Amino acid sequence: MQANDQNSVRRGAAPRSGLVGLDPAEATAAEVGAHFAELAREVRSAGLLRLKPRRYYGRLAFNIALAGAGLLAFFLIGDSWWQLPVAVWMGLCAGQSAFMWHDAGHKAMFRGRAAMAMGRFHANLFNGVSYGWWVNHHNRHHSFPNNLDLDPDIGRRTAIFSMSQYARRNRRQRFIVRHQRTLFFVLLVLESYKMRRTSLLALARRELRQPWIEGLLMLANVVIYLGAVFLVLSPLKAVVFIAVQQAVLGVYFGLIFAPNHKGMEIRDGEESLDWLERQVLTSRNIRPTPLVDFLYGGLNYQVEHHLFPSMPRMNLKHCRPIVQDYCARKGIPYREVGVVESYREVATFLHEVSEPARRGGPAPAGATAA
């Protein structure tokens, strides 16, 4: 990765590699390292980087059917506490919708204006989240995963992943840190709210390229969402419905993304690893089953996804044995565990990192936990 890319990350601009810029699978060996270029040739020759838009048509139709069933139930049930299961259902539907904007952002679904339209529909209109903010944020995460200085997914959390972060936490946040093994998961109920709030801040600060389009779509989300809920339900039931739906969505978001990198190798400062090692050593796969593949939207193949972010999700499972074999030949650790074990590893890691805080003393300067 070139130095000017790293500097652009610090300034908050989208780096050239990853989602919206240079695809590492199409890059030269000098740009991402010969180590990765050899693997990329194997994957490309297997045809796994070709888009499969027709396969996504089926997925999009299925998601519409899921959301449509929820909306039908919502209007048929009317003003009743039986709407709470519907709120849970719609929270899960919103999570499935998020996978669509994720794949659109990676250009794994479509290219050009079609990808932009699909991303804005699912992010701004359906979920009330700024697609532009998310692409920039997620792009930087993909370029430098688990880097304390360069990965915004680490920087925006209250939880810490190194005791070197503890000094920057206020009194309330330090209480959370001391109990983060549990509170990290409890506070996931706020994840959807936090993404909406951050999107509005990005809009207010004029950090988006087309703020009027994104702002109007997010406004439409609020008007339609709140209008429907308060039109059908009494005020108390409406508030409870919104709280449940957003909490379920937040927990779903968090449980999908938490196992991907938390508890894997922590990096800081200028990145010295090449693309392949940087992605593999900081990522964890969840052992696949048909149900896991559906619930995780393909992100259980996190290693393969980080190596080839523009690969269609249905190809990730076919890429997995190629990457596993390559890593075994090169002696690169490849981490894959079951669902339960993944969350156990995350909780254990969070507990161990925050141990000095519970003892009342800071860690040595510059110390990190990996």
C-alpha cells in the first residue's frame, strides 16, 4: 500500500484500495505484494471474481418478500401488542437489507450507477443510514483492519481493544470498559441508533458528496417509518415497536460483525504487512452451514471477503478451500471456528484487554493485547 493511501486514510478520505477504488485482486504485485498476487491469479483463473447479477436478483426478490410479509402482518394486526413479534421480524429484515447495501458498496452485486442506486435504496431509504458515510468508513476499515490508528471500526467504539486506548475514555466509558465482556454485547441494542446518528452528523458536517440526495432519502425513511407506525399504533405501542425493532436490528448488526475481527491480531501505526497477511491475520471465519451462510449474509467467510472484497457473496464458499490451501502452503495462520466459539473468543479477549482497568492500574505505555 502506498504512503499517500495511508495519509488519505488519516485525513478521512477513501483510500484507493478496497471498496470504491483499486480492487486488490486486480492490482499489480508491487501494489499489494507478490504474496497476494499469486493467490489472486488462482482465484481469478477459477472465475470467482466475475459478477453474478442474476443470482442477486433472486436474493433481492427474497428480501422484498420477507419485508413484504412483515408489512402485511403489520397492517393486518393493527393496534395490538401482537405487533412486537412483527417488530422483531422487521428488525431481522432490515439486517438482511443491510447485506444488500454492503454488497452494493463493494461492487460485488452491480457496477456503476446501479450499485449506487441499490446502496442508497437499502441504506438511506430502507434503513435511514447514509450510504456515502458508510462506504467511506467501511473502505478505511477494509484497508487497515484492526489497526488502532487507521481502522475507524475500532476508533468509534466505547470498548477498548488495547489498554493504550483507556486514557482517552471518560468516567462513564471507563465503567463500560471495566465490564466490557458483557456490556459490549448489551450495548449492541444501540448500534442502529448510533449509525443513524453518525449519518446525520456526516450530513450536517457536509462530509457527503451528494448531501441533498442522501438527506432527502433519509428524511423519506423517517417520514414513512414514523408515519406508518404512529398511524396504525397507539403512541405507547408505537414507541415500543420502534424500540424493539431498532434494538433487534442493532443486536443483529453487532452479532454479525463482532466475530469478524475482535480478538484477532491488533495492529497500530504504519502498516508493515502486505495485503494478504494483513487481512488473514486480523480476520476470523465462522464455520459455514446453510443457516450460518444465510444469517451472516456471507460475512462468515470473513477471510475471503477481506482478501477479495468485490467477490460476489455466493462465490465466497468456493474461494474458501483455495485460500485455506494457499495459507497452509505458505504457513500463514487461518482462523475458523464455530458460532458459539467465535463469541466466546470475543468475550474472552475483551475481558483480558480490560483486566488492568479492573485492577485499577493502567497498562505500560504502548502495550497492546493481541
